[in-house]
Amino acid sequence: MIALPQSPETCQVVRLDLAAAGMVDSMGLNLIVKICKHAQAAGARVQVIYGHPNILRTLLFTRLDRHVELVNAGIASEPGA
């Protein structure tokens, strides 16, 4: 079960850090879909931080890029940093 705050003021962005991952299997994709659904229901957006080209390729192939914001770990930075 995934529990996210119901108030958008408390959770505006859900970040999934996959920068160290080299691949995502079907269970991982299913988890990302569930996180997206819960986050969107709570009024939050989802960012997936990726580093490996296989992650990007998988997210594009499955069209999850239409539901999450893709962030390249090579250029990702914290706000205000």
C-alpha cells in the first residue's frame, strides 16, 4: 500500500530516485504507475530521476513519460542549490 498525504500543500512533488538503477522490471513499472495514481489523486506531481539510458528508454517505451517528469541525474539539482 502506498500512502501519500491527501493535501497538495504537504506533498507537491514525489521524487523517485532511480539514478543508481540500471533497469526497471515489470514490478518496478507497476509500482511507478501506482505511485503516479496516488500522487495525482493527492494533487502532487511525480518526478523520476534517472541516470542510465535503459531507464529512460523503458519509461519512453511504456509512455510513462506522459505521466511523470523525467529528470536526468547528470543535471539534477536541489532547488536553491
